[in-house]
Amino acid sequence: MVNAYKKIENAVVGGYRKVEDSVVGAYQKVEDGFMGKFLTHEGETEEEAKRRLAEELDKIHL
């Protein structure tokens, strides 16, 4: 009985992780596209823009 439960648990958790990874990956692609299109300065990468915006938010919250 315990083995059957473990197999079901592993299948459900594994399926959830696959869905979660797909959703997070898709969100990150959309976020990077938005950053690249609307929030980057000329010659700035998406990662650089994210850092710059995080620093600007930190200054606001001080």
C-alpha cells in the first residue's frame, strides 16, 4: 500500500513540477521580451535593465 501511494505521489509531484517549469519558463520569456522592448536603454541588456530598475526601486523605498 505504501509503495502504491509513493508511486502516485511521485507521478503527481513530477507532473506538477513539469507544469511549473513550463509556466515559469514562459513567464520569463515574456518578461525578458517586455524588458527588451520597453524598459532597456540603448545598448543595455535585459539583465542590466533589471538590475538598474531594482536599484531605482531600492532608492525609492529608502
